Amino acid sequence: MLDAVDAVLVRELQRDGRATFQALADRVGLSRTAVRARVQNLLETEVVRVVGIVHAAVVGAEAIGHVSVTVDGAAREIAATVAERPAVSFTALTAGPHDLVAQVRTRDDAALAAEIDQIRGVPGVRTAEVFRSVATVRDAHAVVRDLGEVSLDDIDWRLLQELQRDGRAPYTRLAGIIGLSQAATRARVVRLMRSGVIQVTGLTDPLALGAAELAGFGLSVAGGLRRAAEAVAEQEGVRYLATGFGRHDMVGHAEAGTRAELVAVLDAVRAVPGVTVNASWHHLDVVKESYAVDLPDKPLNGI
């Protein structure tokens, strides 16, 4: 568990992974030197990982499936095997109707179907139920707005590759890699972030921030789906929400400090007009959470 200052620093890095040490110092009321030491310690001990998450449209990974898996045998071993697949961005062991859940991101539905078949083929997997996400309404760790018209050149692409590996890479190092001045490099990075091409954020173990309880839920909706989804996404504790097709109309993740607070989050979701909680499941252990993708050597056509 972090102390109060480190907890604020982690939250600020989640909001803006490239926040300057001075901005962070102003936020917590300590010297720049003290804050730099604290942030370095948080990074070195991997309490927080600052990474660049590239927009799904840029990397060609807009087909997203949420897979609920039941197994025969040791669930942890099977979850570890599922997590090894590059297209799997999230895997967690669960208590509830299924033994584990996974999120799969691919370029199109054909590739998504192939990935699901690979998961079904893992020894010990009994069933794999798929929710096909159509629209991400809320994601605490990624850009969800429409990208619009964006033009990327080879230099932008190299910056994306570097920021994906290290979201806080200094402008001096980035400038040396791409061969531009620090000012020009900074301008490019700022443009990439403001346009939504990449979001630089801090990924951390929720336990470090006191979010000891994690859960997923599936919802059905009577009436307008978009309006209900926006209302659910606004609820305190809802970290992820997507609309789509399958057994549910929406699938989401929630987190809270205690089990009682988690129940309160789910009750707030139930209170949204027209929304019914079809199923909920407890995340016992997050096996994988990674939003890094293998970027092609060049920007995709049309980007």
C-alpha cells in the first residue's frame, strides 16, 4: 500500500504519464528533487509502468472480443497459456460463472475468430463464450474518442514505437533517436497525444492504490443503449465499459477499495434506468494487463 504522496503521484501519472516533475511537485507540495526521487522509485520497483497506448485504429486492432472461459484442471496454468498470446491484452482468474476472462484485440473479425479458436484449442479449455465489443464507452487506460483524419510519417511512427516501450522517455533521448531538435521532438509528441493517436498513462496494480476488489459485469438494456451506456460509464468505480453483441448488451469492469464499496458500485449500475445486471464475476488475480502491440515497420494505409 502506498503512502498518501505516492498515491497522488501514481494517480497523476495515470492521468498524464508525461507530466513534468515540476508539475507533479506543485501537485503534492514537495520539491522537484524529492518528487523525482519518488517517481524514480515507483518506476524502478514497478509499482507503476508508464507506457504509451496507441489508438486501436492506428495499429489496426479494432476488433475486440471479451472471452469468458471455463476449464477442466488448473485454471492458473490455462490462464498463463492464454496470456502468452500477443493478441490477448488482459487475462484474469475469476470467481463466478466462468474460471477466467480474457480480452482479445485483432485487426478484424476473421482474425478475432481465429484467436478465439486458438483459445478454445488450449488443453483444458472446456468452453469459451465471446462478447464482441462494438464501441468502447469508457477505458481508464486508452483513448476511446474517434481519431478523425490523422497523417503519420515515419518519424511519428518511430516515436510511437519508443513511447510504447517507455512513456516517460526524455525528449533528449527521443530527439537523438529520430534526429530532430528537442523542440521539434516535443512538438511532435504533443501533437500525437493531443490528437488521440497515443495516450501516455501509468499502469499499476490496483492493490497499490487501495483498490483491493475488482469485478466484471454483463448488462442488458431496455431502451436506448448509448444513453444507458454513458450513464453507467459515469458511475464512480467503473473503469471500463463496452457495448456490443453477445449474451450481454454491455460488458464492464469495476474496482473499489472494499467489498462493500464494490457492492455499492454494482448497485449504482443497477440503479441506472433500463439497466439490468445479468451477471457479475470477481477478479481473483490479474494474470496479464498489457496494451503494447507489435507496430508494423511503416504506418498503415490511410493513417
